[in-house]
Amino acid sequence: MSDEGVRIEITVAAPVEQVWESFRDKEKLRHWHGWDIPELDAEIDHIYFQNAVETGDTTLVMHGHDTFELTPVPEGTHVELTRAPKGTTPEWDAYYDDITEGWITFLHQLKFAHEYHPGEKRRTLFWPHPVDLGVSGKPFFESAHQHGVVVEEFGPGLVITSHQMTVVTTYGKSDDELEAIRAQAAGPK
């Protein structure tokens, strides 16, 4: 077992009270956590409520070990996730890196939601592989395995890609508009 867990840090340009509410209100969690799947509500409940404990005014411990700490900073809110060291829960070790990558995606979706579309409902598209949507955007974040760009024509929206997936987060798009974005990924017929 490693002695240190992975640490993921972001700064969100919003007050700590608003960002904390995004961790504790189920509807607000839907504005940033994950992507649109039928099981999203159950996933949110499982992660943030059934297996989470508030240990301070703005600290949340999940599954007894992964810890979110929110602190006010002049720029807004510093969000720090400290993952338990690999080996803490051996049955999950095979998924450790994938879960870490998921948290990187989710936390950048949180930042994007607060900074571009506070309080708005979002809609997402997900592919379990990289796709070329034929669009470019303004860089939003870069990590070792992920790249996020802001694409104006998607709302503006956030497109996150890695070698394992593509997630498109949109706002104000109709079913037809979402299907048009999905068709962009499919390429010409």
C-alpha cells in the first residue's frame, strides 16, 4: 500500500457556500457530476449521501477515506480531493486510476458549471472512447490524461477527451441539437 493518496485540486470562481451546496444538494449535483445515464440519481445518492459524512463545515469524507475539502480563497473556492492511498480498499485497486480520472473529469465539470452556467441544468453526451467532433475550443484544463476545451457553439459547452472517453457537457440544447452533436462524432454517412 502506498503511503500517499492522489491529490486533485481546482479553484472555482464562486463563493464556498455555493460550491458546497453543489456537493450537498442532489439537484445541483446533477448540474456537474457524471453524465446523463439512467442510473445518475442512484449514483449521486450512493456516492454523496449513503457513503459520505460531513466532518466539518465544508469537508466531506466518502467511503471513509476519499476527502473533499473546500476553502475560501480570494479567487473563490479551493476544492481539494485527497484520495485514499491505493491499497486502502484492495477490492477497488484495479479501478483506482479510472476512479481518479473520473474525479478529474467531474471536478472540472463542477468548475465549468459554476463559472459558465451557474444554476443551469445541463445535458451531456458520453462516448467510452475518444471521438473527433470536428470542433475546436478555448483550453479549459489539461491533466496528464485529459484535455478540456470550452466550445462556444455547444452553449458554450465543455468537451473533455482522453484516451478512454469523450464527454460533452451542454446547456440549453434540444434533443435535436444533441443528436446533431452526436452525429458529428459519427462522421459522414
